[in-house]
Amino acid sequence: MPVVEFPLEDISRLFPDYDLCYLIDTLPFIGLDLEYRDDKSIRLEYSPNRPDFSTFYGIARALSGLLGKELGIPKFQVIEKKKNLITVDTSVSNVRPFIVGIVAKNHKLNNKTIKQIVSMQEDLHNGIGRGRSKASIGFHNLENIEFP
């Protein structure tokens, strides 16, 4: 089973109105098993069928739903911009017949967040992406990309 580390300071920061022990005891109700705990973090086993649990952000979302803090799918404003057009050369169509891109703005990424995103990316590559043979994900700095 895959394992994710969840810093205790992040649990306390994300759920300031709840007792830490109560939150940890609640995690099995969303399908997580406590593998290890020390004074800084917990390590949780999760089902590979829940790739959203490969980061503590995904776990926090599920826990928020269980606690009734935030329900439903998050809403995002989607704006199509022709300047961010991706063109795919036909020579790669049999390798990657589909491509999707998103430009996410107005959120600051710190090292911890980037590590979480890259960790999830790798878990998705290895599991659902079958070692990148079926799917792959790129995570790039928009300032370094030239469209199309």
C-alpha cells in the first residue's frame, strides 16, 4: 500500500477548531490507516484507488468533507484563452493521442506545495499512468513556456 506523510503542524493549521487526537482517530473513516506517528508527523497508508490521497492536501479535502466543513466539488473559473493554445504534432499522435493543459494562476507555490504536487505526479505516473506508458503529467513554470 502507498504511504503519505502528513505533518502534524499542517493538520493543526488546516483544522484549528479540532483536537489533533480526534482528527487522527477520524482518518480511518475516510479509508486511511495510521502506519507511524511521531511528534512531527504521521504516515498514512492509503488505497491506490484514491490517488487524491497521495498528498496531504487531498486527505485534508476528504477530512473537511467528513467533518462537514467543505462539501462538494471545488468550483474553479475556467477561461479559454487562445494565446495558451497547445498544438500537437501528428507524429506523436500514436504515442499521446490526447493532450490537456491548464494554466493555474493566483496561488503562491512554496517548496512544500511543489513537493506535494511532484509526489502526486509521480504516484499517478507509476499507477494510473502505468509507468508513463498510458499517461504522463508535466508540471511547468508558465514563464518558461512559449505558446503555441
